[in-house]
Amino acid sequence: MAIIRDLFLFDSRFRVGFIILVCLLALVTLSFVSPYEQTARRVAPRNRTPSSQHILGTNALGQDIFWQLTFAIRNSLLIGLIAATVSRFIAILNGMISGYLGGPVDRVLSTITDSFVVIPRLPLLILLSFVFRGGMSTVTIAFLLGVLDWAWPSKRYRSQVLSLREREFTYTAVYCGMNTLKVIWKQHFPFLISYMMADFISGFLWALGTEITLSVLGLSNLGTPTIGTMIYWANYYQAMLQGTWWWLAPPVIASILTILSFYMLSISVSQFLDPRTRIQRLSIGG
């Protein structure tokens, strides 16, 4: 909490990103009190312009766009959260074990990691989405994104643990009788927490952007509202050609604001945690 407070007070990029994120989360909260089901159609007059009754208008499917947007943001953020959690959990576990144990274990785990690194993720996702089109739930897509995004972060965690393994406090812990799991968890893991914050946001952004890409191409579960599926249906019914711009504009703006928010949070946290900027802050403070 202290880090968040300092960033909010002294970094304008973090403030802007944080305020946008709070607004998005407010929309997510509204989705739980929506008068409509998220998959309901023909519950409102079709193709109505924004008005006091329908803030963002309605679409050709008879849906209130404002309430659909709240569901879309909720599901998109859920996909990003699950995918980033899964990928970073695998990356941390693999990287720390590989880096600390070394030897045959490191060689085996590094080979597996390198195999996932060279996998062309987007073409593979497009292939799987095409094969199982409509058959994958939101959670399934999120887990799939997470499983395909752990390799590069794992290599970074491994390199950090390799350095920590040679530190004096590690040798002291071993000499005091700590087993491998305790050394990894109690001695090394705390050093990675700050880095994990920025890395988690990076994984979230990748998952969110990939989901939007798959949905716009029509290769995800189109029955579940997400930012990407809203853009897909607006394009499918030729919203711009029909003059119903209010159908396409909200999800596009929401995607831009979401990515902008997490990008600004990411670069702000990364710079804050950079040892060089820490030294500069300490020298200025002194």
C-alpha cells in the first residue's frame, strides 16, 4: 500500500492510469445490478440513438449498449486477470526451481521453457480457436492464454534467482539447515515481489490484447460479451455503414482506455522499481 500511495502522489502517469482503472472497475460493479442478462437480446428497441433512457443507445440486436459494455469490460478484465495469474504462477514456480536447483533439473526445465518460447503463440491460438470455435468458454480461453505466456517471464525469474543463489544470505540459510523449499520461498521470493507487480501488468495487457484480436476475427466465444465481441458484432452488422456509430465507438474507446490505463501503470511501476531511479530518489531526498 505504501508503494501505491507514493506512486499516486508523485507520478502523474500512475495517477492517470489508476483513475481510469477505478472508472472501469466502477462499470464492472454496475454490471452486477444490470436490469438485463448479459446474453439477452431483443430486450430494448433496436438501433436507438443515445438518450436519457438508453445512455449509449441500443444496437441491432435489441441490446442496451451501456449495460452490454459493463458486461464486456467485466469479462475482458476477468480474462486478463486469470491469464496473467496462471502464466505468472507457472513462470515463478518454474523459474525459481530451475534457477536455484541448477544441474539436470535446470537443463530439463530450461528445455521445456525454450520449447514454449519458440511456439508461435498467435497462430496457434488462431488455429485452436478456429477448431473449437464457439466451444471454448471465457475461462477456458483465459487459461489457454495463460499457459502460452509463461515461458519468457520464467527465463527472467530464473536469471534473477541464479544471481540470488550466489548471495551470502543464501549460503547462510543453507548452513542453518533450511531446506530447498524454505530457501526459495522465504529467502528468494520476497526479492521478486516488486518485479512481479510490473510483470503481472505486462501479462495482463498481452492477454487482453490477444482476446480482443481473436474476438474481432470471430474466433472466440461470440455469445459472451467482451470488448472484442462487441466490436465483432458491430462490424458484423456494419454499424459504421448503417450510421449506428454509437454501437462501435464505446467498445473501441473502452479498449483504448483499458490498454492505456494498464500501460501507464506498468511503465510507472517499472520505473519506480528500477534500482537506478531508486538511487536518484534517495540522493534527491538526502
